Amino acid sequence: MSYKNLYSKHICHRLTIFGLGTFLLMLPLSLPAQNSREADDEIVVTDKEGHEESIQLPEALSHDVDSLMNLYMSKKYLVEDNDCQMKDINPVYEKEVYVDRLSRIPSIIELPYNDVVQKFIDRYSGKLRHSVSFMLGASNFYMPIFEEALEAYQLPLELKYLPVIESALNPTAVSRVGATGLWQFMLGTGKMYGLEVNSLVDERRDPIKSSYAAAHYLKDLYNIFGDWSLVIAAYNCGPETINKAIRRSNGSKDYWQIYPYLPKETRGYVPAFIAANYIMNYYCEHNICPLTTRLPAKTDTVMINSNVHFEQIAAVVGMEKEQLRALNPRYRRDVIPGYTSPCYLRLPQSMVAQYLDHEQEINQYKTDSLLNKRIEVEVNDKAPAYVVKKGSHVRSRSVTVRPGQTLSEIARRNGTTVAKLKRLNGLKGTNIRAGKKLRVR
């Protein structure tokens, strides 16, 4: 993976912003004003008639930033920028400023403003501001990958912010319903778009493969709906749900018209996408500073044709297992199943030669304990010895073979084995004739 397209580092020192020729009010609050009835997983919107509506937040918007910072890539390569004058003060602007800023984002996708979008902007710039700092730093790892995949399918590049609301840029994220990875693929959809998922491998967690699969899926959704807001909504809840909402709204294909007929989370999904585009472009204006990114070592891949455990690699070439997991999140249980079919292993470029020089040693290291899945076993077909108590005796028992019966069937019916039947009756083969008597004990 190449990180040569590292995003430029931004340092936010601005504490006052001028827009539309107006000085903009800044409130000295650590968070924006929030509705006291809002839970951590919802926002509350009041319509023109004063009615309140609770909108469920996309799951990633409730992720704990501490858990994100415990990811290997975060601990290794993301640090707070001590030079950045980050203040827990979130400026509040006039509505016209948000409208103007959204209109200035170079986007094919419609990014309109309304009260619901404002609520999500407030959430990102307030409660989630430290998560935004993380995501701005982590974007250096992932945005170039997203952009390349979207460009390959000739899709709008602003779709690169979908994983911000899908996974908070956590490649190993798993939702309540089992959606997995940066792009939160469900199992069936992932397999439909060529992502391998089995007990050892889950390509939904592979940043590159899942990004190309997501781009392909988004392209197919656009071919169905021809409208990017509907595509984004369908990515969240599925095309069938969008089609039902369209029918219930008398055929309207305007997202904001079918809005009341959508599931609660999907109602917030497009506004969250618009707000994500806003905050990833205008974070500086809200005194949010990206975590500083130290450039990871360049990486390369080697092909593996045998089963290999991460512990074997780590012990022989002197790598951390956590680093191997971070570079190869597709492997679910630290095992590369190269014997099934050739698999690739991503390593720091400086470690590739060392791996190849020690490949045989790696394959032999603790193989019996780490890769102990037996290929062939012998069955113990010896009948247990019975202890006959003094004064008792065991009677032999025979059956008559019926037409069409086999030794296997007779053994099963009488709680014994074919081998024992052959031994009791002096049989060399398994052919038996009807009418013959066989000892079964």
C-alpha cells in the first residue's frame, strides 16, 4: 500500500472566522447547545409546527473515541499535535454561513442545508469533535485508497466520506447486525460483490478489496436510482426499502419527499453524510485539529502457499503480532490459509526480504501447536474389554441376515462395529448372503 498521497497537514489557529462579510459569533462553550432530551444515539428535530421527531444516529456516530485510539494504527502513528491551538470552543455561525460553505464544496452530489443537517453538523462539531480529530488523522491512511476505488468506477469522490458515518474509519468495526469493515458490508452483500468470508478470512475487513467492492455496489445502485441521495440512502437500508418508500410517496424520487417513509436511521443517514462532508472540509472553522500522522513504513506483499500463523512470522522475523493484524485485517484468527489457495501477506517493505530468507524456518516454527488441525486420523475400532463379575456369564447373540442387509446396517442396529462383526464371524470381506447367521456379540 502506498501512502505517498498523504494529505497535507492542517493546523488550526483561527479562532474567528469571517464569512459573508459578517463577524461570526463564537460562544465559549465546550460543546454546542444540545436538546436536553437527546440521547447519545439520537438527535431530536422540531418541525415548523413544533412537533418533535427523534432520529436514530448511524451507529458509528456513537463510537467511543478511546476505542478508536486503541487501534494499532492509531497508537503507532497518530498523536496529538502540540503545536495546534485546539480549543474546546465550538463557534456558532448564522444559518447563511453553513448554507454558503456547503455550496462551496466541489461536489457532484447535492449537499443541501436544512435543520436536520444542522443537527448533525452540531453533533460532529460538538460531542464528536475528538472523534473528528481521530478521523482526520486516520484519513491519511484510508482516503487515498477510497479515492482510487471510486475513481476506478468513475464515481463522485465525495463518497469517500461514507466510511466516516459507516465505521468511523475503523477497519475492524462490526455493527449490531453484523455489518463489518470500513464500508460495513453485510455478509450476503459482501459475497455478492466478490468478498471472501469464511472462518479464517473476512475480506470485508480488507481496506483495498472492500473499497473496490463498495465502489462497484454504489455504481450498481446509481444505475438503479439515478440519484445520489437515493443511492446513499439505499447503501444504508437496501434498495428494496427505498423502492417501498418511493411507492408510499406516490412515486416521488426525491429523498426529502420520501423521508417520512424511511426507517429512522436512514432518515438521518443522508443528513449525516452531508454533515460529514461539511466537517471534513470545515473542521478548522470549528477549532478541531487533526491528530498528527506519522507516515507508516511502505509496505509490500508476498504470496503464501501454505498455512501460516502470525505467531510464527512474529517470532522468526521479530515483528509484533499487532502490526501483522493491522496490516492484514482480513485474517480473522491470525491464520493465513495459503494451503487452501494462495493468499497474500502484507509486510513492511523492509521485512519482505527477511521473510523470504526465513520462510522455511517460519513454516517449521511450532507447527504442531499452532497449526494442529489433523489431516488424517485412525479410528479406534477395538471393542472395550468387559469385566465379567464372578458368578455371572455373558451370552452370545446371533442374527439372521435379511435380503439386502449390509454389515454396516447390522452393526448399527446392534450397537457394534463392522470390524468386530468380521472378527467374531471370521469374515475377510464385507459380502454376506441372506439367511446366514452372524454373531453380534
